[in-house]
Amino acid sequence: MGSYVDDNEYDADSGIIISNARIASNPVSKSTNGRRSEESSSNHPYKKTPPTFLQNNRTIIPDEKTVIAHPRGWSMEDALNHAKDGSARAKAMSPAQVLESLQKGNSRFWTGQAQRPEVSAFERRVLIKQQFPSTAILGCSDSRVPVEIVFDQGLGDMFVVRVAGNCLGQTTQASLDYAVHHLNVKVLMIMGHEGCGAIKAAGLPQEMINKETKSLSAMLTDLKVGLSDVQKIFDPRALDRECVVSNVRRQVTNLVKDAKMMESINSGDLIVVGAFYEISSGIVDFFMQVSKFDGKEKNPSPGVSSRYFPETGEIVQV
């Protein structure tokens, strides 16, 4: 196999390559009497299409375990320009386009078509300087709900806040405020999930909740308030979903009570939406959309089942 000779120069602070890399010749084999094999030079799988490098400006070909380098290095100027391009692309997308991209990402995930958009070493270094996520999400800390994977997103794509029961509090609210007002995300999502342990615990009698630690008891008691409207449901899976959805609706309602949050929504810069992730299928259902109202169309965006109007408390179902 070809040997990789790393004679690059690296920036001392960032580690970004600042001079060219090269590939040593394939070592001559005894069977070719010192000559390179015609097959190795003419039928190489990447002879016509240069590969995307994955680590330190090079790509390992799984089937031949050959290391190939990009023909030149990357400078700090390249990194800065790449960051500017990424930021510009993120800013150019509308909230509706970002929401659609999340729906498509989830569809790729649950149908087994996930792209797993991992980034190269160069792109990771670009992210050191700045971030430009298009989505902020308040999700549950449950280990079965890794939101970037569920929406088939990569590094730098989502600003994620995770806490048991995906509930609003001072720190979670502040984190979302930062995402909206400083990172300028286009979609803010609050997502609950099937089989949430925090919601199940919040449904226990209060005397049992009081036996927990002070912090946990206070959190469960707060979550319990959001379950008060859930009527008696006999099917356990239906009850589980209704409790989780009821909690998400409460968190969305509380979130948009904030005047500055509503300014971003009414200006058309932000869509807030609730979501339910079904662990068993991988599907995310979207509901409780809050977005700019043009005075005419009351229906939510495609793929969203309901829209909430904070000014009147009306919920439009489709």
C-alpha cells in the first residue's frame, strides 16, 4: 500500500495545515522487479474523482487501506473563508426551509437513509472560530434521544439544550434566549419523547414525589402541573403520548410568553414548534407551531399538525 509522508507545516495555534502535503510513491514490490504495477496506477478507485479527506487532510480507502492526501494544504485564510460561506448559507435559509430540512433529516433517520454528516478535521477547526446553527432544541436528557442523530444533523448544525423532562427553567430559558438573540437560529423546537421517565414520575401521587431529593421533587412537582389536563385514558401507550404532548404544549406556551421571543417570531425570523419523538419507530411528529401570522393563513407549515396563537390562545388543528 502507499505510504503517507507528512511533511506539512502546521499553524502552532490552530493546527491547520499551512503548506502542501505529499504522498510517497507506492513501494515497489518484488513481483514487479522494481516497477510499479500498471493496475495500481491506472485502476485506482480514486484516480478520476479526488476523495474527501477525513483526517489531517487525507482519506483512508476502506477496501485497500490506502492513504491519499489532498494535493495541497489548507491555510488559515481558507478556514476563515469557509466559515464565512457557512455562515452566509445559514443566514440565507428561511425558518420554513430550516423546519423542512429537519423533517427531511428525520425521514432519512427513520427510513435508514441517514447521511451521518460528519465533518473533516479542517471543518472542525473552522468551527473553533464561530458557530452558526440554524436550529435550537430543548430536548430530554434521556440517553435514547440523541437529537443530532434523530434529525441526521452534524457538528455545528444544532444548538442543543437537554434536561430531564425537556422543561423550561432559568438556565434552559437563558440558553434558548442566547440561541435566538445571539446565534440567530431560525427554528426553536421543544421535543418530548415516548417513554419519558421524568413524565412518568411526575404522574405519581404527590406523596411519593415528596420522598425524592429536594431538587428532583421540585422538578417533578412542576412537571405534574402540565399533566393536570390529561383526562383518564386506559390505553397505556396513548396515555404516555398524551402526557408527553401535554407537557410539550405547556413548555411552548410558557416559552412564547416572553416578549422578546415573540418579537423574533412576529418579525418572521423565528418559528417555535413542539415535537414528539417516538422511540419505537424513530419518527418525530411536529405540532404546536408558533410563527408570524399574516392575517390570512392560519394553517401550520406542511408536516406540522397544529398551530398556536398566543394572543388569543387558539389552537388550529389540521
